[in-house]
Amino acid sequence: MLFKRKLSIVLLSFTTLMQISLFEAEEQEKEEIKIESIKAQNISNDEHGNLLLEGQVFIKTNLLDFQTDKASFNQSEGLLELFGNVEVTSSDFKVTSSEIKANLKQQSFAVKQVGINRNDSSFASAQEFLIKTSGDVELMNSSVTNCSIDDPAWEISTRSIKYIKEEKNAVIKGIKLKIKNIPIFYFPYLRTAVGNERMSGFLTPGLRQTSQGLDLSLPYYFNLAPNYDLVVTP
């Protein structure tokens, strides 16, 4: 992975989406995102001082690389907007999107129609995810699989995921598990601690194939005291 895993124990199924989101939210506090180079077939300025880019746009930063059909950048305000066939790449993942709006100074992002392909062959998507100035992260209508993206053997989806930075926990709503497009499991609400934080609640569900079929476990963690705890797995 390319960063410290702030969200390594949130739902296994959403590690890809959330780790990328929290990489943006956490790493930017330590290192400002700076544009190192810009390339495009057509470069111009408008009356508001925006740099307008069109045709094979490539923007390299100290953290990520952006490619798109069309973009605009306001250097004084740090506003970067990308439209069309947007790709964001690093050494560990590739993100596709139809639109990204970022405030590099305030460290906030709004990304629409997100598709993510990790180097470990996991695939994820979301209708939209937001990274707010506060460091909170929200994902809407997310799904993930590590099978074929065209015909997945299984898929886990959620209606919404919200990471609350100040409280260091995540609220996940509308969790669904499908096997070969057949609904198997539904959980309406889950709140879980993030990183090294401790709080009572459900932990990462376990899903494994055995000789007797598919085995699903849903462990519950009891934070009884600072020096001891209890995990029950039905």
C-alpha cells in the first residue's frame, strides 16, 4: 500500500474506497498537494484568471497524477476541476471518474461516478465521495468486489459510509451482500471504530469458502475496560 492504513479494520469489503479517501484526508495534513507540471494540447486563460486546459491533459503533483480531457485551475485559490474521462493514478491504485472538484488549499474533494482498480485486483465504485475540509469522508452508493468486474461472483454494497475524523469511527448504512447477484445478507446500520481506536460494535465480517459451503461470520467486540475486552462471533 502507498500510505499508513488509517482505516485497516473497517469493513474488509470497503478497504479500497476508504483507504484511498483517508489517504487524501490524512496525508494532506502532513504534506501539501503541489502541482509540479501541467501538459495539454490547448492551454489558455479566461477573464477570471483560470488556467484552461483541453486535450490530453496531464497534471503531475507530488502525490498523484491526473489525466483528463478537460480541466481548469485557479492557482490563487487552489481550485482544480477535471472533467470527462478522468484518471487518477499512483503506484498502488487507479481511479476513474467523470468529474473531480478539488480545493488544494482547503484539502477538500468532491468526486463523482468513481471507479477504483487496486493492484491487488480488487474493484470498487461509488456514485460520489466527498473529502471535507474537516477530514470527514462520505461515500454514497458504494460497491466492491475482488472478482470479475463484469460478472462478479460476489459483491458487497452500501447506501452510505461516513468517516467521522474527530470521533475516529465510521457509520455505515445499508450493507448488502450478493452472491451471483442473489441477495444473501443485509445489515441496516453499522458503527465501528477506526484504526487503533476502541469502541464496542461489530467488527469486519468474515467470508470464506469451506468444503461445506459459504461461511459468514459477524464478530461483535465488547470494549469492557481499558485493559481487557471480549469478542463474540456468532
